[in-house]
Amino acid sequence: MELDQLIMDDPEQGLFRVHRSTMTSEEIQRLEQERIFDRSWVYVGHESELPNPGDFIRRRVANRPMFFVHGKDGKLRPFLNTCRHRGAMVCRQDYGNAAAFQCFYHGWTYDNKGDLIGVPDEEGYAPAFDQSELGLMQPPLVEQYRGFYFACFDRNAQSLDSYLGDVKVFLDIVIDQTEGGIRVLPGPVRYAIRANWKLLVENSVDGYHVPTTHQSYMQYLKDQGVSMTEPKGRSWGMDIGHGHGAFSGRERSAGQYGGVIDHFTDDVKVRLDKVKAQQVHRYGEEREDWAPGRVNFLVYPNMVFVGKTTLRTIWPVSPGLMEITGWAIVPKNESAEEQQARINEIPLFQGPGGFASPDDLEALESSQLGYAATEVEWNDLSKGMDRAPKPDDELQMRAFWRQWQADMLGLPQARNMHDLTKSASS
């Protein structure tokens, strides 16, 4: 099937379908690497992970080995993790602090600014050999937004600021959850799912599956005297533009912080109430339901925020395998008591042994197995296409797929498309 036929998008009829070969084709994954990951701004790391000169963390970004380091000059830089001599990885630890990085193969040595500072037997090289030209290489473009660092491998790409567009508002809500800002905790969770990476992208901003897929969690809340309701005020799924999307989730309603799942003391609750008031003041009462509450959003193509407490990246390995890394986000000036409460809360739902992730893993792997029935060709994402968006509609997934198709076809940015037709005049 041709690329331009992989998505059936008919707002007039209220139908949106995606061909299942998008989840199984080796050729499509190859094109995704070339036309999406090699041309999009992709997340590298957060400044709080490298507080001191010499601090480094190792990452795999856009199918490339990289490491992110705080140089002795105070600058944070991501480097391609490959020696300029024969290619061996220069950084071989996941994290640490180092003034220099020496390749274990032949001993070429680089400082934490990436400069080549040592080559064994320098006298063996001709005058044309110039060490200053052989430092570690960075991605062609590196920019940051308020401490979140991104890389792009397309020298002609638009600026990060333009790429992020209106999703910056959502990033601001995460960053400004307290006056002191945030930090990303060390020790991320890593796991794999035997399914296509786009399935978890969809799932991460999908409110439709929660009541059925996460029945055990909903029953747990019920047993603890906690109920789940729609947020007060405005609630929705949202096409933010350029494939970014969001949905406003459900709130716990038995007590503002969820009944007996409340780990916070009264003093901490008072402080959280002040944070909520600050957010409403900053962003307006119409956003009261999501500014300090539960909103999931996608930074296209593969960076997801689950509420204000969890960040994950989703990387394809093969058409039927993805790797996920998840980090906890906490207020920078959070007390030890508050952090302990938050650390206890996050694994309850998001951790690999929690209520949500095993459910989602089973659902996504079941979907991938179902694609072996090739007689059934299409996935349907039409829910809510002819009405004002609700949190459990599929508008935000359609936003992702429209940008995916635009990128795969080499077209300009997909237009921000509300996809309402029949109900527009009602």
C-alpha cells in the first residue's frame, strides 16, 4: 500500500482509520527513522540531571549512542558516543562525573567539553593530522527550553521554539508547579514492550481505555473509598499542533488528594493548595481542571508527560518492539517528606509493578499479536470526530497520526485540525 493511502481521514463522514501495516512493516519503520526521528526535535535530558561540572549521563537518542555532559566551562552538551579514531564508545558508564573520557580501545582522550586532548604516540602522525578537528561530535542542532534539552539531526529544521509551539504552555505548567522549578530524579525506570512504539504514544494520551483496561486500579480506589470523576470545569482532548496532543484525565474525588491514598501531612496539603492557587492565577480559572491536576500530553514524536510527575520517552527497536525510559519529576525545593510521598505514589500507578503499566503492556502486546490477522486491515480512531472533544475521545491521537503522515510524505507541518463538521453549527 502506498504511503498516502495508509490513513483514511474523512471529517465530513466522521471517519478516521489507520492501516495496520503501519505497526508491522520493516520498511515503514525504516522510513520513520529517516523522516521522523532524523528530522524532529527529540529529547535528550534535563539540566537538573547534571548539576555539577563533569557530571554525565549516557543515553540512546534517535537510534544513536549519546552521552550528555556538564563541561568544565559550565555548558551542557550532548555528544555522539563514538571515538573519532575507530568508533568505540567513549562513555561506557550510565552516569558519573569525569574530567576526561578515554577510549579504552586505543586510548584517545577527550575532556568534558568534547575536545581531543590526548593521542598516544603523537609523533607518529603527519603535520596534516589536526587534533583540534577531531573532538567529539554533537548533533547538528542542540537547543533547550527552560532546562529541557533537545537535539535535531536535520541542519535545516525549524527552531525548537517554533517546533514546540503551543505545547510550551503545557511544559510551563510542569516547570512552574512550584516557584522554585523542578528537577528530574536520577534512577529512571527502563523496560520494553513487544509492540509497535506508536501504540504506546496513543495509549499515553488516551482516556478511552482507562475504565476497562485499568479495572483493577479503579476497583482498588473504590475499595479504599475513593471515586474517580471528570475534572471540574472544562475537560477535553486537544490537538495542540505539529502532532502534539493532550487530554485532561479523571480526578480522585474522595477528598482532594484521593482519600486513603493520601500520603501527605496537613502542612504539605496546605502548600499544595497554594501551588494550585498560583497556577489558577497564572493560567486562568478555565484551566483549573488541568493546570495543577491530571493532564497527559505528548511532545511529538515520542516524549510523554503523565501528569506533572512522570516523563517518558518511547523508542522503536523493531516494528514489534519498543524501549521505554521513565523519570520522576519533583519540585526542585521539595522537602524530604514531600518527595517520599511522591516517590511512594508514582510506582502505585506508573511503575512496572504498579497498576497501570502491566495493564497497558498486556493490552499493547495483545494488539500487536492481533495484527497477525492480516485480513483485518484497519484500526479505527473515529471516536468524537463529529462533536466537541471529550477527555475519552480520540482527537489527540488523530493529531499525532496526521503529523506522522505529513512527515512520512515529506509534507509541511500538518494543519491543526479540530475535525468537527456536523456539530460545528450545533
